[in-house]
Amino acid sequence: MIEVKNITKLYKNNDGIKNVSFNLKESCLLSLIGENGAGKTTTIKAIFKEAKLDSGKILIDGDNLHTNNNLRKIAFFPDSNNIPLNIKSKDYINYICATIGLSKKAYKDNLNIIVDLLKINNLMNKKIKELSAGQKKKIIMASVLIREPKYIFFDEPTANLDISSKTEFISIIKYLKNLKISMLITSHLLDELQEISDHIVILNKGSVVYNQSFDSNKENIKDLYNNYISSKKIQLEDLNKVFKSK
């Protein structure tokens, strides 16, 4: 289990996150939601040691997450705009494996399985810049899965995808859930999160305002979001006033 304990990271303009706490349990898909600027990306950066904390700590199985050995247990799914475009897909995957020190045996053992799973054999010799948005996401996913992480973190993973690619990507997420891989996902597309989430954490202005397990059969994620994000509540109340006045 990953424990995020009272982490604070404030920037000069006082934006950031304040005393954020939640647990990402094993075999759980946690959805981290909130408006732009709520602190979702800062939280993920803090988990991956890309943002130095002012206070708080992050543990994995009771141990400090930020050791080289423990950081190998987690993986980040980056935005496709942040990967090199002028190299072949297979070379990108190989490069990622080399940077984390994955053995050649593990690389060979895992590669064929993942290529078949994601149906990307026809993409391996193509340059990244030749791929569609959905195909790029698949190559990134391959570079993540080949490491066999216990935990995967996604920041807006379906952004800029067409409906078909989004549907396919969500199917992959569901497959990973069946493999008992723990995941944290940020997204503005609440309909997608409704069907896959086990736990919801809502951030508002850098603070956690909701942190509970989620049952899609009994709860609606949009209702939770609107109840705990003040600006959304104001918009809905104003809209109701408009209709009542007519």
C-alpha cells in the first residue's frame, strides 16, 4: 500500500497542496479528481519526487517510497507530448527499460507478451511522430507495463483521444484491474471514472475535501464532484435560479 501522509508543497503564489493524505491500497483503482489547479499534478509530482515536499511523507508498505529500490515499484504514464518523436517505437521502449535498469532477460520475456496484449506489433518499427494519438498511448503503455510495476499513475490518460481510442484504453485499464495492479488516475472525464473507480479522492484548492471508497452501483461520481467542488455548486444553483425565474 502507498500511504500519502499530510504532504504539503506550496509555491511562491501560495498555490500547491496542503496536508494531502490518502492511501492507494493494493488492487485498487483510485480516481483523483478536482478542477484545474486543484493540485492533482503537484500530488503526482510529489509522489515521484519531482516536487520537493515542504512537509509530510510518502510510504510504500510502511517504508520510505523515495528510495531507488522502492521507486522501481511504481510507474508514471506520461503525456504523449513529452516523449521523443524521432525514434522508433521499439527504441523508445528499449530506452525506457535501459534507464530503469531492466535486465535483458526481463525485457525479452515481457516484450512479446505486451506487444500481443496491446496489439502493437505493426507499430514497433514506426517512428513515434508517425503514430496517431491513440497509438502513441499504446506505446507509452507498453513502456510502462514492461517494467511490471505494482502501482501505475496516470495523469489525464485519455486526453486528446477519439471515442474509439478512449474505449480501447479504458478496456486496457479494466484488464489491468483484473491483474490486481493498483492504479491512480486523474481525469476530467467523470463518466469514464464512474465504471472503473474503487476509491475517490477529491481535491479543492489544494486540499482533500473527499476521500472514500466508491461503489458505482450506489453512487454517482458527478454528484460527488458537484457536491464537493464549490464553484460547480454555485454554477448549478445559479442555473436553477434562472429556470425558476422563468
